[in-house]
Amino acid sequence: MTGPSPVDRGQPGSTIHAISDRAGLPLAVGVSAANTHDSEALKPLVNAIPPIRSRRGPRRRKPVKLHGDKAYDIPALRSWLRRRGITPRLARKGIESATRLGKHRWVIERTIAWLTGYRRLIVRCERKATHFVAFLILGAAITCYKKLAK
């Protein structure tokens, strides 16, 4: 799960992907090579969202809305989300500005910042991708515990 990074002079690197709720708690995390497009990680992350227990009614396995930036503005992804019953709130390429998305984007940016606050996740030192994913999941679990214990 490493590939040449387009921003780091071709050095091999990884990209952390995350889906969070409105409060910023990570629901699903994943890793991909730095040279793959972000939109390829959306389907596995949405499928990895655990069931949400509620006090009444059945467990929900999907969010109501999904906010994303322009990298996810692909018609196939929009239709896939609609078929699953999720309303896509994705910025459209060439139409919407990045400033309009900022009021929703800061939530996931803060979640990524919480995850990269752990020293093992700042720079990937592990050779095996499974080890790095394990540390990422551990960091997400610790982040959830810290925020829910308050």
C-alpha cells in the first residue's frame, strides 16, 4: 500500500482515509497508496461503517448524508451512494468553490489531525501495510475513547 507520492518528489508514501460522524469521531479508516485517486477509497470505507445502535427502531448501517470534496465528484459514485440511500453532498467540479465546502470539511480535517497526533501515524515506518493499518485502527479507537469519555 505504498506508491510514489505526487507531492513528495516521487518518494513512496501512503494516504490515510477516514469517514467520521458530525462530531468528528472516526467511523471507518483506511490506507491506500499515495498515487491512487481518493475516490477509489470511498466504497470500501462506506461499506466498513459499523451498525449504529439506536434506542428505538432498527440499527442503521448507513449515514443519511455524506459530505465530500471535489475528488469524489464522479457520477458513478453519486449514483452508487443514492442506490444505498445516502444523499451525496459532494462539491461539484468547476461549479462550487472550496470556501463553500469549508463549513463541513473542517470536521474531517480535525479528525485526521487527531489521528496524526499519534507519533506512529505521522511518518510511516512499518514495512507491512497490515501493521500500519493496525496502528491506524488503534489510533481511531483511542480517539473515540477520549472523546466519548469526556
